[in-house]
Amino acid sequence: MGIDCDIIAVTSIPRSTEDKRLKDDRRDAQSLLEAVTAPSSKCKAVHIPSEESEAARDLCRAYYDMVLATKRLKMQFSAMLLRHGFVWNERTPKGNLRLTWTKEYIKWARSIRLPADAESQTLKFYLKGVLDGLDRCNEIRRKCLELSENERSEPYVDALTRLKGVDRMGALTFVATMDDFSRFKNGRSVSKYFGLTPTRHDSGEKTGRNGRISKAGDTTVRKAVVEGLASLPNYNKAQKWLPKGCEVSAAVEAEACLCNSRNVDRYRSLVKRGKGPNVAKVAVASELVRQMWAIGNIVQGELEQG
């Protein structure tokens, strides 16, 4: 009809108990009008992504879903071996335990024979499921990396990967979810969008922010960012190695160096104050998504200027 419209997030519309019991289009329209026009309205408009961004986001989510499904199959396979007394205990010359799901591990797993035929068949099914899942993960990952090299995504992905803890998969997932970096007013709204801000449940005069993170918003990006910081305790302040063919501006490189240094200091400071390693890691992840948003804004501004 040619009318400019906004889509309001349902979760931001206040609803009374009566509204929940009695629902019809007239009451919904009246409640929405009252909520939107209120002086202290908390209604928020939903961002409508482009078809290209939504397609990229679906592909990234498919990859992480497949990784999760394969991980579950691995655990089930290992649990069945453990129930029958089979434990992978191969060591390196230095005495370290060798990695699982390598060629040697798969060869060892295929050589196992259980007493009952049904148990052996079950073990084969689990193993086949894991191997098929690994193949699918690799295939989807290749498609995602190809997508990260297209004309629209590559400038953002190259810039975001200058941050330690952010690989091309994580960068592409973030870019596809954000779509337009200018839609957020500040960094805290970005952390809040991805559920990395603490909740609050106070009833006194003083209020604090000592609760757990809200875990609202996009789960895929939050997991990708937190898991990307797995090696955070081993980070140093050295500049991240620039891969061949990756080009970023001086402004992006300078901002990334400052962010990497700050994240290392932030983690060490929190651990020194007695915070748990995982708590400190999530706190750094909350800042990391803000930094990714800030760098994305720099790239978007550079592209708009030509």
C-alpha cells in the first residue's frame, strides 16, 4: 500500500494478565498503540535483514548446528567404548595423550570388536555417523569460507579477523547477523543484543549488575565468540599475523591492536581480582563483540566514502 511501517518486537510490548486471557485484533492494536505512544515506551523495532545476509546467516547456523550434532555423536561413541572398557591411551614420545579423531584414532576405533553382534553393529553406526558428520562440517565450512570472500563480505571479514579469537567463520557469522552496523547506537546495545550483559534482580534502593548474563539474542554468534576465546589465557600483546591476501586499512589495524592489548589486560586483571577463568572469558567476549561492531563501523564508513 506504499505505507512505511516498522515491525515491533513482540517481547518488547508490555502485556497485562487480561491481555493474555482476552486476545483479538482490536485489543492487540489498542495495546500496541498505547505502548508505542507512551512517553517511556520500551517498544523496539525489528531490523529486517537483506536476503543476502539472511542466506549467509542460515548457512553459518547450519555449520554450527552440524558441529553440535557431530559433537554429540562423538560423545555417544566414546561413552559406548568406555562402557565396554576401551580407552584411547596412545601417547606421544613426550608422554602427552594423542589427539582423538585422527587417522590413528579412527583406525583404532574400527579395529574394536565387541562380544555381541548387535553391539558391534551399534558401534559401527555411531562411527559412521561421526565420520559423515565430519565430512558435512568440512563441506559446509568450505561453502562458508567461499562466501566470506565475496565482494560484500570480504572487507568486513578481513578486518574482523585482525582481532585475536576471531577466525573467518566467526567473522562471517557476525557480519551476516549484523547486516547493517549502523543500526546500533553504542557498544553496550551490541553486547545486550547478543545476550552478553548481566541480568539484574534487586528490590532495594541500590542496584547492581552481579547476575548471570542474559543469554538473549543470537545464540550462534555468542557461542562463536566465547569459543573463539578458548586460548585467551595464552594470548600476548604481539600483533596478530596477517594472512596472505588479507588487506585492511591503517585505521582498522590500529584499532585492532588496541583491542587485542586491552583484551589481554582485561582478562589478566579479572583473574588477578579473583574472578574465575570462564567468568573473565565471558567478560572479555562482551567487550569483543563491541570491538567487532566498532571495527565494522570503520569498514562501513570507508566503503561509503569509496
